[in-house]
Amino acid sequence: MSQPFPPHFYLSGNFAPLSMECDAHDLPIAGELPRALHGTLYRNGPNPQFAPRDNDYHWFTGDGMVHAFELENGRARYRNRWVRTRKFELERAAGQALFGSWGNPATTDPSVRQESSSLANTNVVWHGGRLLALEEADPPIELDPRTLATRGEYRYGGKLRGAMTAHPKIDPVTGEMIYFAYSASGPLSNGMAFGIVDGDGRIAHTASFDAPFSSMVHDFLVTPRYALFPILPIVGSMERAMRGESMYLWEPDRGAHIGILPRDGDTSKLRWFRGESCYVFHTMNAWEDGDLIHADVLQYDNPGMFNPGATGPGTRAKLCRWTFDMASDSDQFQRTWLDDLGSEFPRIDDRYATLPYRHGYFASRMHADSLRSTYDTLVHVDHITGKRRVHTLPLGDALSEPVFVPRAADAEEGDGWLLATVYRGQQHRSDLVVYDADDVAAGPVAAVQLSHRVPYGFHGNWVPAT
């Protein structure tokens, strides 16, 4: 018999696991769901199956559960399923957790120390005709796009030898998916891997190189000619892990190192830029302007994660532009703050990924009493006019990452909708909300109402029905 979940911030409220998988075939809708929305929003997030084995549990380490909202002709259907990873199946058979938090070998049952601890809990993307659940330490897990049934690990015919980032970038011009992996030459190693999957879903080429140190590299950036790798000082140590301590810690004396690699993977042309310490979980976009590369990121100056005792404004990420001069001999880069709101989960109109762009969207927190790690405000920034538009939810409600859906394939940039899940704190359930992307301040134009919660999660993407 499985054990009850212990009292823990990340196991309570809407962080608490949802114990059921279900289907809802015709959901009630407040407002009018745009009929042009014809496709499926997939969202992924952590949803632990069993109580953790140790006290080091964190939201990031729950089993992946994918939620699918299928929209058609103004109606909505819903389905959710756990991703059946090897870890999930072993623990279900045992009736208890077998793996330590963060895959820590010191707290993992000896019977499974050689097994995959994949969570597949961070993102879900569509590319090359396949729906893939992703997290950064393991290979993708393929899902059936209609039923969400797990098809198993997907390694591109054996060409993917290790992990794939949870944040691959899809080039809207070439159709290629660009990916990377950190700790690629062994657990908590300095090794980095890089690869490109062509539009037909075949790995076209790969490369590998060493970073200055073992860093948790959650996201990266891509332009038409380059890939940018932020090696920032949340540093991994196997020695610490084997002592039962945190595998990662904030070590600001290491500084920031940004590696810029040509997309053809020629590591002899890899170039490193350096700067003051900071951390970036998520990036908004990057593009080229002659010899300049601009990269918009959500930068923490003093991240709270893996940094005990961190306080002050630097513990919240803010939108910052990094500029690199590829014609210069300097290894320094320029930083320009673009917005002063604490923010996370940045998104754009993905048709402009890797290209100059105008519109950006992210989640923020306006209510002083909102829970940590949650967001109550949707923000739209216009990089041309400098204007910012916001919509703040009632206290107790919380917003997910917003996903942009164009009104039509040939619509202008930013002409479309933003889709997000909202946890309704008073009712202890969730909605899928739809905003007009050009008028977020007016609030949602429609809300698809669930009778249960969608636990706080990470990332998702829209897949049009065509």
C-alpha cells in the first residue's frame, strides 16, 4: 500500500498531485471560444505518483503528466495522462517511490540505480510528425497525439545517444529543430552536446564540446547562424551528491560564460563571452543584426533556487537583452534591461523564433500575497512602442505560461490569441482561458471550465488540427 504524501509546500494546494487520469468530452465554456481555434493545446508538468523517499523533494522532480485541450468549432474536449516512463512503471509495480529526488543516487533504492530516472515532465512539442514529452536529463518520450498513450523513448533511429533539452528551438524558416544537452559526457560532467533534427524528423548533424564547468543549462538560444549556450553558476557536483547534499549549488564566483557556436556545429569556431554572475531559466528570443547578436532572456541576478538565504530584488527574473558583437575581439557583452517586472515563462509568436520580433508575453506576480513559484498576471510587451499591457487575476488565482496561437497562418505578428490554464483558488479547480493577444488588459474572451485542478506545471505548445 502506498504511503500518504507528507506535509510540504510543493505537495499542497495546487502543487498537490492529481491522482486521476480522465477524459471530458464537452466542457462548459464561459464567453465565446473563437471558432478559428482548431487544434490542441498540450501542457506538461510534474505530478508525483508516490510520496518522495527523502526530504529534498522539489516541484521540479515529480512524474510528468500531460494535459490536452482539444478545441474545434467553439467546443472543447480534455484528456490527461501520466507519461509512462521506465521510472513510472517500476514504481507503479513496486507501489512506492524508488528513486531519490533529482535522481540522487544516495537516496535511490539500490535495485534501480542502473535504471533510467526519466521524468518527462517539463515540455511537450510537436515536430517531424511526432509528439514528444521532454525533460533535460533524458531522451524524449513519444506520445500518441490523440490518446496520450506512451509509445516509449524516441532516439531518432539510434542517432540520439544521450539526453535532449526540454527547450529545443524550431526554426520557422527551415523547419529544423535545434537541441542540446548538458552533462553529456557523464553525470554532472562539463560535456555539452548539440544537434539538429531536419524538418522530416531525422538528425542531420551533431557536435560536442566542453563547457567551462558543470552547469544546469535549462534553456538556450538560436539564430539563423548560431546557437548560444548560457553556462551560468548553478554548478553541479557529484561529490556533493554522494555526501547526500544538494547536487547543484549557486557559485557566483564562477561568473557567466556564454558559448556561441555556428549552427553547422564547427566547434573550432566556438567562441566564449564572459560577464558578471547571473542565472537564466528561460529565454524569449534571439536574432541577428549584421555582426550583432541580440538575445532576450529572463535574468536572475541572485536566484533563490540552490542558493540558501537569497533575498532581495535579484531573486526575481527580469527581461534583459544581451548583445554580442561577433566582429569584436572582446569577450564582453552588453546587457540592457527591457522591463522591471519580476517575470517568468516568456513566449513569443513562434513564427518569429530566431528572427527580429516585436511582441513578447510572460507571466508575472502583482499580488504581494500570492504564493511563491506562482504567477497571477499576464503581460504583453511591445518592443517597438515600449508599451506594456497587463491583466491581473483575483488574489488566489494563478496563471500558467501563455502560449500564442496565430489567428491565421498568414496573420501579422501578434495577431491571435494567448492560451493559458488558470487555477481558481476559491473553487479549487482550473480553467483554460483565451485572451485576445492584442488586448490582454480586457481579460479573457473565453474560459473552458474544468471540474478539477490542473496542477501547476511548466510548458506547453499548440498543435493546429492540420
